[in-house]
Amino acid sequence: MTNLTRRFVSTMCIVAAFAQMEFGQAARLDPAAYNDPPSRMRGMIERFDADYGSADRFEIAETSPLRRARLGELYRNELAELAGMNFDALNHDEQVDYILFKNFLDHELKEQARQDAQMAEMASLLPFAATINGLEDARRQLEFVDPAKTAATLNDLAKLISETQKSFDGGAAKPKRTVAYRASRTVGELRITLKRWYTFYNAYDPTFTWWCESPYKAADGALGKYQTYITEKLVGIRPDDKTTIIGDPIGREALIQELKFEMIPYTPEELIRIANKEFEWCQSELKKASREMGYGDDYMKAIEAVKQKYVEPGKQPELIKKLAFEAIDYVEKNDLVTVPKLARESWRMEMMTPERQLVAPFFLGGETILVSYPTDGMTHEQKLMSMRGNNPYFARAVTGHELIPGHHLQGFMARRYRAYRGDFRTPFSVEGWALYWEFLLWDRGFDKTPEEKIGALFWRSHRAARIIFSLNFHLGNWTPEQCVDLLVNKVGHERDNALGEVRRSFSGDYGPLYQIAYMMGGLQFYALHHDLVDSKKMTDKQFHDAILHEGQIPVEMVRAILTNQKLSKDFSTNWRFYSGFGN
């Protein structure tokens, strides 16, 4: 991990300054006057990252037991070293890093156990996985092949794959669709592993090619056919199917485990209650804006009217530029957060591919904002849905979320301050920070016209709906179709856009709590703002700058830093941040 030669804002100095403040007196801190103190934990974490990187690059067969064993040993060794440390002898900053590191390592071991259980569920679908992993593992150990014997192995592999496929046509017990869906993805990963192994020898060893070219092609072809078979016959998704969504619900116990790791002290059921309460607030505000537009309490009509105000094809990038600098100028003019000159000038814009728009129907952000808008190859209905769903008012509400003061500024600072905390990056901080700004800007009256309010409330209700549908899905209460219906009938999404959102949520590319992290992380930052800024202990700018200097870590740990909370070695989450439950 890169060592930055300059760092600003010592957390301990900030805490000391707070301790000296009288209640109601604003702190006056010069970020350039401080440097991070040396951290014994930082060196340990960076060494772990180096060790993990070596093991990760060496054991590259993702489903190999050898990979899991090597990484598991690394995690356990680090935990043993942590257990031998004198926690009380660490300074506060180091204690925070200790807790974050231990939490991370514990979670990685639990994730390994969960993945082992998933592999066991897929065992009847993947009896050939050990052969493929074994070939790659042996290559990594520099155990060079006997071409003739390897050809026989590949020949047997192709037969086993074909026989496995035939067994399901012959009456073998069919797996659950969710297990089959996961297996289909795993077959794809195994196919990549086999190709990587074969490419190492092919053509470089003429004898190997002479023996193995034909049986490899047979094995590779069998894997491709089998993956298609699983997807179409066992999962039930045809190549032209753009609507079916499967997903892989993890269940309540796994959700509880993930919430504990993310330092969220609520049950899934409590979080759904919070989301419903926030959704009801959005509906109330939507009705107010709808009345201003002349639609009475029928806010869905008001949303439809706002959707019709889309810009003509080719004009969306110009709109996004205007909205981006509107948000930047606002936070700078109101002295809400430091925006470095390079951060203001270095964000970029690209257009999103039609393929990616299937899972991301709205633009995505960070250092580069990806603009989602229809292309000439889409159907007429798809073009209209994309333009309506990316109208100026919907876009205005979240452009700052994606760029400044949201993800772009956040990422810019994370690479410059406490970069060694990258392992502890969480969507509750990443997405929560960006959504928190939507809350704050709403409170400050950034959204003035009823159309602007509709745009902001559309997204705010969407974030609440994400919690409702994603947790209900993972609890086994809802189907993906019910999730889509919620977004269409209650939030106001175009159906294709709703399909894209739900597909994105359950495709396997995001963690099971990712979609709840937006609003829950935002509510955490919002509660912390109330405690420290509304109480006059910090200014907005001090508060926001301090958060950006601590890394994208669980918000409860940010709170512990900013309040100089006394910590213990066996720290567990306890911050009931949602005031709506009377906490």
C-alpha cells in the first residue's frame, strides 16, 4: 500500500481541541498544522495487506480449498498477534485501528465458513471442481505436468462434466433455483481457472499441446454447455430473458452476522420498521409538493409530470455539468466542507454502455460520473423510459451525491488521509456519506421548487424502499417480482429501471447489506451531525473535514473518534442512532 509522505489533521489533536472547547464555542483548527501521529497498528495493517496481496496473487483459484486454507491461516495468525497486544497501552487512535482490524479479521473467517457452506450446497452440481482447482494449484506450486497423463485427466474431466449434466435429465434431484444460479456463476469461474492453467503450457510446450489441445477443448466446451444448461434448465433463464431475477437470499442468521460486522445494532425487522417510517415521511412530503404542482395528494401524478421534463437526446452531459457545479458552488459558498482545487477540477464524465444500463439505469459516480441515457439501438419504449427516469430533477438530487460533496470528494480524501484503513471501507460510510448530504441539503432548503422537491424525495423514498425490499428478500419474505412492484407502484420507477435496480441488488456483485447502507449510513451521519454540529460543538466544515480525514470506516467508529469515546478490547456495537424509536 502506498505511503503518503504528507498527512493532515491528527485525530488526537482534534480530540484535544474539542476537550478544551467551552460548550457553544466553535473550534478553530488549521488542518495544515497537524500530522498523523505514528501508529503501531498502521504498520501491522500495512504488513498484513502486503501478506494478503502475496497470498491472493499466488492462490488465484477462487474456489480452491488451498486458497481458503492459506488465507484462513493468515487471518488466524493476525488475530493471535492482536490477542497478545496490550490494548490499554495503545493510544486512542491505535485502539480504533485495533478494533477495526479485529472486526475485519473475524468477519473474513466467518465469510470463509459461509462460503464453505455454499460450496457444500453446490457439491452435487460441481463434482469436477476439485480436478480443475487441483490442476491450477499444482501449477502454482511449480509441479510441472506429464502431458500424456494430463491429457487423460482432461479427457476424464470432460466426461464427468457431461455425465453430471445428463444426471439431471436422468432423474437426479434438482437443486433449488438459488443454488443452481450460484452454481452457474461458479462454473463460469472454474472455466476461467481452467483456461488460465491451459494457457500457461499451451504452445510453450509442444508435447503438451500435442497431447492436451483436443481434450482441453472438449472439457472447455463441456463447461460452456453445462453452464448454459444450468442457467436455462435448472435456473430457468433463457438468453433473451431480460426480466427474470433470481438472487441468492442469505437468511436471517447471516443478516444478523453482517449487521454486527457493520456495527449496526438493529435487527433486520427493526430496520424494516425504520425504513417504513422514513418512507411514510417521504410520502407526506411528496403530497405537499404534489399539491403545489396542482395534483392534490396524488403524488404519483406529480412524479409523472416531473418525468416528462427530460432533456432532448445529446443534451444530458451538458445538464450533468451544470448540476455538478451547482452543488460544488453551494457547499463552497456556504463553507460546508473543504473542496481542494484539484478535486474540483479532476472529476470526469463518460457515457454508460447500453449493456451496463441493464443493471444501472441511472448514472453512477466517483472520480468519473457515468451518464445513463438512451442510445440509438434501444427500442422506442426503452428510450422513453431512460429519458424519463433520468430527467433533470431526478438527476439534480443525486449529482452532488455522486461527485462533490459526495463520492468524488470522499474518494479523493480517502486516498490522501489514513489510506491504510482501506481494508475497513464499508458502504455504510461510502454510500451513507453521499446520502447524508441529500438529507443536509434538504434541511438547508437547497431544493426550492416543487419539481426539485419531487426529485429529491423520489430518491429518498427509493433509499427507504431499498431497505424494505432487500431485507425482505434476504429474509425469504419477498420474491424479486415483489421488489420490482414496490419500486414501480410506490416509488414511481419506470418498470425497466426498477428491473435494473433489483437485478443490480441481487446479481451477486454487491454484498447483502449494500442496498440498506445508503439510508442507514446516512441516518448515522445525520444523527452524529445533530450531536456535534447542532449542539455547536463543531462547525459544519470542521465536522465534514474531520470525517473525510478518518477514512471510509464504520460510522460508529467515526463517532468514537470525534467524541473521544472510551474504548475496550472487546468493543461491540451499541449506538442506537435512530431517534425515531425513542433511543
